[in-house]
Amino acid sequence: MTDAFLALSHQKDRAFARKGLTVAAINGIFFSLDSMLLKTGLGGSPFCDPLFWLIAPLFAAGCHDLAAACLSLGINTAQGKRREVFRTLHSKPGRWCILGALIGAPLGMGGFLLALALAGPAYALPITTLYPAIAAVLARVFLKERISRRTGMGLICCVAGAAVISCAPATAVQGSPHLYLGIAFAFVAALGWAAEGVCASSGMDFIEPGIALNVYQLVSAALYFCLIIPAAAAWLVVQGHGPALADMAASALHSRELWLFFAAGWLGCLSYRCWYMAMNMIGVSRAMALNITYALWGILFSVFFMHAPVTARLLAGAGLVFCGVILVIRSRHEGIALRRTD
């Protein structure tokens, strides 16, 4: 009887882990589409004006998280969980999600968009793909997550492959006046996303992933529109660019790019729901290892829909990511027993 019970338990654990791996892989696809929409919007008027190098990415991030928060709240309301969202804001586990938002909003997404705008994808993407490695270290220290040798090797392959795919000749962005500042923001984003994942996982020990995510998004949107964006606008006004800022705001309200930011937020809501579910199901390390396949999906979408050329760099990076993913999902002995009990 005991052996049959254990066999059934292991079978359920493996099925649960496979579902988590699938959700994590889908997250990479959604996040790639999300990033493409954000980059397209930031490249259009009035957000591409060099004068708005700081406020435009922050405004895009705020719109993104606001749209994601609204969609997420709608989903939770439809599922009868709206009251749970607001109750969680005052709970102890909810404070971990709030802390994740306070770290992830300005440092993670804000840093990522600033890095894209200032240094370009050539530098931003390879550096930000380091965040799973940082998260693995933080999860090992603070969450006592188990990281097998196979998973560690897969994580390294995924990070290396994403970096190879994303790397471009440095001359492409040499003329940027804020190049090194953009590189610094990319490192900040990697640290912010890693810390956010660890904080969210701590909260999701007691909160459903969809509820935890909604708390994160509501706090993040409030942080952007109540503090971060007004601070950036005040800095422009102090610099004597108040009239230009007013013109930019008027143009932004009627621009196609604004809707691209909101559309990216809706995709981001789906992406983050998958990410939070995956972290809760298979742990921070493996979920993030599959999440950074967004670099691979981004290139593949460019090849199929924008007719970008297939290069040796693309093939090499794709091969590394593929090998890394195989190593991660073939970690048979990890199941859902992700944390140490000693």
C-alpha cells in the first residue's frame, strides 16, 4: 500500500512539474511579444525625442503596468477573487509582493526600458539575461532552493545562448550619448528582476499566483504614476523644458504608440501570470531559465515576420538555448521538492 501511494505521489509530482515547465515556456513567448511592442512604441513620436530619454521609458513602463493591473483585476473579479486581492494588500505575505513591486517596478521594468532606450538591444538584452543567474544565487541563499548540477548547467547554457543571440556589433550604438548609463541600467534591471522573483516566491507560499501578481501590478502602477513619473517630469521642468513636456503629453494622448504600451501591458499581464505560476510550481531558478528564451523567440519572430536574416550567431545562440532548456526540463529528480528542509 505504501509503495503504491508513493508511486502515485511521484506521478502527480512529475505531472505538476511538467505543467509548470510548460507555463514557463509560454511565458517566454508572451514576454518576447511584449518587449517588441514596447520597443516599437518607444521608437515612435513623441517618445523617440532625445529630450525625453528619461521620462518616455518610465511613462511606457507605467502604462504597461497600469494596463496589466486592470486586466489582472478583471480576471480576478470574474473568478470571484477581487476582495482577496485587496485583503492581501494588508497581509504579511502580501508585504512580500509589495516589496517585490517596489523593487521590480523601478529597477526591473524601468531599468530594462531605460537600457533599451539609452544603450539599445545590443547591450541591454545580453546584460539583462543575467538575471536568472543572479536569481538562482538569491533563491539558494534566501529560499533554500535546490539547484541540481543538471539544472545549473542548463541555466548557464540558457544565459549564454540568450547573450549570443542578443549580441550585436558595438558600433551600432557607439553614438549614443548615454551609452554607459544605459549599460548601468541593464545591470540594475537584472538585479531588480532577480530580487522581485525571490520576493514574489516568498509571498506565493501563502498566496495564489494570480492574487500575488495583481498586488504587484497595482502597487507598481501606483508607484509609477504617483512618484516616479512625476519626479521625472519635475526634473524636466526644472531644466526649463516645461513647454516641451506639455506638448509631448498632448501628443502622447492622441498617439498610436500609447495604445501600443497598453497592448504590451495586456500581453505583459498574461506573461507575468505564467511567470508567477511557474515560479510557484517549479521554483525561481528553473522558471527564469525558461523565461529568458524570450531572446530566442524575439529573433525567431523577427525572422518569420520581418524577414530578418538567419546568421551563424543566431544558430549558435539558438543551439545553446535549446540545449539549456533540455537540461532544465530533464531534471527528473527535482519534482516539486525544490527547497531544502534541513
